[in-house]
Amino acid sequence: MTVDAPVAPGAAPKRRARSVTSLTRSSALGLGIALSWFSLLVLIPLALIVIQSVDGGWATFRDTLTNPQTASALRLTVTQALIVTLINVVMGTLIAWVLVRDSFWGKRLLEVVIDIPFALPTIVAGLVLLSLYGPDSPLGVNVANTERSVFLALLFVTLPFVVRTVQPVLMELDRDVEEAAASLGASRFTTLRRIILPSLAPAITAGAALSFARGISEYGSLVLLSGNLPGKTEVASVRILTYIENGNEAAAASVAVILLVVALAAIVLLQVLSAVVARRG
Amino acid sequence: MGIEIRGVNKNFGDFVALQDIDLSIPSGQLTALLGPSGGGKSTLLRIIAGLESSDSGTIEIEGVDATGVPAQKRNVGFVFQHYAAFKHMTVAKNVAFGLEIRKKPKDEVKRRVDELLKLVHLEQFSHRLPAQLSGGQRQRMALARALAIEPSVLLLDEPFGALDAKVRKELRDWLRRLHDEVHVTTVFVTHDQEEALEVSDSLVVINEGRIEQIGTPDDLYDRPASDFVLSFLGPVTTLGDRLIRPHDIDITRYEHAATASGRITRWTRVGFEIRLEVTPDDALRPDPVQVVVTKAEATALQLHEGDLVWLRPRVGADAVSR
Amino acid sequence: MASRAAQPRTPGTYVRRLIVVGYLFLLIVWPVSLVVVKTFDGGLGNIQGALSDPEVVFALQLTVYVAVWAVAINTVFGVGISLLLVRYEFPGRRVLSALIDLPLSVSPVVVGLALLLAYAGTDGLFGPTLESAGLQVAFAPAGIILATAFVSLPLVIRELVPVLQEIGTEQEQAAKSLGAGPVQTFRRITLPSIKWALVYGVVLSLARSLGEFGAVKVISGNIAQQTQTATLVVEEKYQDFEQGTAYATSFLLALIAVAALVVVTILRPKDDTDGD
């Protein structure tokens, strides 16, 4: 089962000779309506952010980003998102491996558990984490209002990305190839390093890109958990919100543009990766 | 009557799929479009069905101009290589589909479906889903589905291409018998020359978007219009400066007015036939010649590997008519 | 997929299994179960308390109203655009297909800001025009619907596109050759083939729509009993030290989310029964 599973490069379905037709009159009309809606809902509003951020001139942009509080928020966001992504690369691949290659009682339950972070409202995710890792922690671990809370929240909400991109590719991976490697004298470790990981690499990278993009844009799960302490636990999204609440839309747009660029970069990376995989066949 | 194709051209971008195709397919016959993959034969079939549009030219089906008519109005039965079974419908529902679209009364639909399932020997499978059928059964269902609408022509696109050799052969015989019963104008695409030769009344050889030759299986086999047709319809080898079939070469151990001579350098026995390779001692034509003889001939001629032999075309050998 | 025999178990198998189960337990299972525990701390009191709080009740109703609209819009749009992307060739198709995913990686706060810039009543690009036509978008349910539709927009499409590619066009062509028109072909052939993917996409959209927080917070103005949705209520109640109500409302939201997941897992046929 895959919830919101990012379409993994490499998991692309085998296509039969796909016959694509050029637009007919009715489908062109449909495309027109769809594009108008997409523009009104997504493209124009996002474009307005870019316009707003350049509107104030380069100076506003620079002033906003060099504002110590904003700079510290951006640094925190990027650092934590990177650390979390690295952990996801390792843990996500491991989880996918266990889900695909191992079989044990309750595995189907784990499949549902993996998807909970996707399905759970982010504000609830924050509350959930607070109940185990907050002031009343039954474990005696209290991360509330510290940098660790940001780390924990991001770890929770980004968990499914790598798992769900790697899993289908791992399922498609031919056992024969591993058996061939073994028959040629490769040890388990060599097979893993030389055969399996290279095949999974595009999917892992794709999952990592999605996880990073989600990480730097996270807001909801942090609200209750991190305390939004300026210069300490305040992330980029919270900074944007503060600017909006203070009526400084130009500054809000400047920070937002940075996040948008990273989101776009993640998408471009994904496209390039699926192109690479498609070429590999 | 039948199908009249006039001046059809089709390009996919820079690729020329069909070039100036003129073709009359006679009514009531079983016609094969034969050629290598990518030669344009499937494209031609899809243009006849209206599933693809031609860049220019006209299509006439049973005397009616069909050029601009959309596929759903052409009343053409089409059978796809991968069956195109409606996976969520039972076998009976699949066959009934075209009739239901035509809003036929319920009892008529039922009667017709029963009739057709009987015709294709699937009556006991009518409530199964396509996934529960074998490939051959699915293709028979697809055929019944196409026949249900009483099409003016039946078009089959590599209908047996996805089946294994044994089922292919069975279905091929069965299609021939079915056609003798139903007599609907039928066109089928194949790249298998044996299939085409065995099943069809007439053959159209298509290569690189052009028609190479049209004729009966005997015409094409005995009097190929080009080296391409000769080589596409069966194995060929080069003897002297001409293409010839390996079984049309006369081989002896005694010198006579021969086209070539040389030693037997390879000897492969396959069942009753023996495939020989003779390497000519002619320095200008050193490429080995393939010769096929029966076991009995080889014994009678006392042939052995390494023997010096003389080769010449048999009298009445197939040849390209020039 | 090739059938595969179970791999021989080594000590490593158990170590990996232990790590994975432990990790998921600590990060997800235990924390989520604590919400349940805290909700039912004093029996049904918290739930009853929440359900008798007019703010919570209003917020839940608004959330459902908004989610239904957003999902309906995304379903129609999603089916249309998926068919266009898979079945037709037009300039800019690849770019559009890439941009469709954008809402998934844009920060919810940025989404809210973008919609404010376009639809704010006084200084938005379209806001004043719409307002003079009598339609308030920002700080009104319409804006919340837009924000919710924005963040859940790709979910239906992402489910449909691979399935449409996989089933190919042969069945549709066969239907066409048997005389079915475009509407009949869609209703009788295409729709049944994509049914499960569509249900799945719709359930995902619904879960996402019920749970959206950041974008809604920015565009809605967060006015109690007017534009406050369930997730916003959770935040407010928690910060107002009405933690029982916050936990109870969270529990209801989490319940819907998990129930949606479970239902879909059960509903979805385990494997494609495609035999060829």
C-alpha cells in the first residue's frame, strides 16, 4: 500500500506502445479549463510571491535575509532538514528493505504505521510528539522548546518519503541479479554495495529530495512543540508567518521565495532522475 | 467492393510509416498483411479501422467512403495483439458490449452471445473474468466480441503474436476454419511468413511503408517480385550471383556444369533434414552456401563432411521474376 | 513480479527487524497511542466536553464542509487533467506534469501567503474585483476551500496517472471499434479500470483536506465560530490550557485519518489480477 507515494523513478510501469493523440476540440477545451483553474489556484498566486519579493527591490530582499532572526531561522531550517534527510536515507532504506524482504507477523500493520505521518494532521502530529517527548514525557525526555524538537518533528513528518519511493523499486528488483552476483563469487556485502544500492540510488535520492523539500517547509507540527523561540527554535515558515502578521508582505515574500526555489529544485531533480532511470530502462 | 485504399500516406514526425498505398482487398476473403516489424502494416490496419488517421488518401469499406468516419461508426471488428479484454467484465459481458452499445433488445443480445460463445468454444466460460482465461481463450473471446457486432470487415492485428507456438498453430487452423464458416472480409497483420502462407487467401507484403507485392501464397512463394519478398518468405542463400532457397540446390559428388564447387564444411542434422554448409573454392565468392537435403538424399549420394561437391540450381527453382 | 522464495533468515534479519520495529514504535506508535490514552484519561469526559463546546462543533462542521468541497473540486480536476496528461500530446505537457507536484513541496504558510496576495479583499490581485462582485475569498470559507484544494491538488492525479499509463489505450480502442462513443467509453471502460485508484486518491485528499493547518491559518484569519477549522481549534485550545479538549479534537481528527488509511488498505485489491 502506498499513501501519497511519490512516483518513484524506476518504479515507472512498463508501458505498452502508448498511443498518444493530439488534442481534439473538446479535449482542448478541457485543457483550457483545467489550465485556467490551475493558474488561478496555484501558478498566479505563487508568481505573485516572486513579484512581491522583487517589488521591494534587491535591498528589501537582502535586508530580510541578513536580518539576524531570519538568517538564524533559515540556518536552523536547512540544517535540521539536512540532518533529518540523512537519517531518512538510512532508516527509510532499511525500513523499505525489511518491509519488502522480511516477513513476520504484523508486517501489514507496519505498512499502515508508515503512512500515519502522511495522514495525520500536522497540528495533531505536534501534539502527538509532545505527549511522549514533552514536559510530561513518560520517558523523561523533554525536547519541547529546544532545537531537538524541530529535529523530532521533521523526522516524524518526513518518515514515509524515502520508504515509499524505495519500496516499489526494491520490489521490482530482480532477485536473479543478486543470485548472479552471488554465483560470480560476490559476498552479501559486495552484492549490496555493487548491485543493490546502485539500483536503488535514484529512488533514494528522489525520496531524499522530497523529504528535504518537506522538511524545510514544515510548519504545523512545530507550532506546539518547538515554542517558536526567535533565534533558537524558530523555523523559516514561522518567520514568514510572523512577517505576514506584522503586515510586512514584502519580507514574507522574500523568505517564501527561498523556500519556493528549493521546492522547485527538488522537483527538477526528480524529473532529471526519472529521465535517467527511464534511459537505463 | 471489399476494402479500397487509395493514395494513403502516413508520417509520424520524420518517420514515413506509409507511402502512397493503393490496395484493393476483395470481399469475403482472408487477406494477410505480411512484413517485418515497423514496416507499416499495423498502421495501415489501424487506418482502415479508423483508430489512426491517414495524412492523405481515402478508405472505402464495402462501397461506402469511410475516410472521415470515426472508429465507432465504421462497424469494423478489431482484434488486438494483447486481446484488449475488458478486465472488469465477464466473458459474456465482453461479447455483449458492442450489442449493448447498439441498444439491442436483451433477449437478442443473450441469444447472440450464446451463439458466438459456442462458435469460439467458450460457452462454459461465459461467467469467468478474462484474468481466469488462458491467452488463447482470451483471444477467442476478443474474436467473438468483434464478430458480435456483425462487422462489415474483421481486422486482426498480430492476433496470435502474444501466444506460445503450439497455441498459435491451433488458433491459426481454427481461424481458417472459422473464416470458411463466417465468410466475413478479414484482414490480418502478421510478421510470421508461415502463418501468412498457411492461412490466407491472398497476401500483401509490406516493407518500409510500401507494398512490395500482392498475390496468392503460391504466387508469392513461387514468383517473388523482389529479393526482399524471396528472402522474407523463407530461408535463402547465395549461389553464384543469385538468391536461392537452400532446398532448391542440386548437389552431386561428380563434376558437371555446376555454378559452384567446394567442400562440405558443416553438417547439421535436424530431424529428417540435413543442413549443409559448402565453402566454395572460388576466391571471388568465398562465402559458404547453405544447402538442405533430406536424410535419404544424403545417403543415396553418399555425402560426408569434408567431401568435395558441385552445386547448381534445381530445375524449376523459385526465382525472382525480373 | 517474479515469485520469490523467502530469504533464509540470518541473525542480521532479526537485528534489522528489531531496529525497524523499535524505531517506528518510538517515533510513531507510542506517541500516537498516547493521544488516545490522554483523550480517555477521565473516561468519555474529554470527548463529551469537546462535543459540547460550540467552538469545536462549529470548527468540525466547517472542516467537513470545506473538505467536501475541496475534494469534489480536486476529483473533477484530477480526473480531467490525468486523462489529458496521459492520453494527449500538447506543448508544455511535461512542464505541466512537473508543476502539478509543486503543491506537495510548497510550505503551507507560503501557500497561505500566495493566496493572500491574490485574493485578499483590499490589496490582493483579484480580491477587490471579487469582493465588489459579492464574493469574499480571504478570511472566508471560500479562501479556506482554495487553500485546502491547493495543498491536496496532486493527490488524485498522482494515483490516477500511473494506472492510466498501465492500462494503456487498447481497451478504450476496442470499445471505440465496437461502437462506443467517448462518454460511453469513459463510463463503461475507463472509469471501472481506474476505480480503485480514484477511490484511493479521493480518500487521501479527504484525509489531507481535513488536516490542513498552516495554509488555512494564514488565509482564514482564524476567527472563532466563523473561519476556524478543527486543526486551528486544536492549537487554540492547547494554548488556552484546555488540553482535554485539544486532545479529544485531535483524537477525532487522528481517528478519521487512520480510519481512512485502514479502509483503503482493506478495500484496495492486494494485487493486480492482470494475467498477461
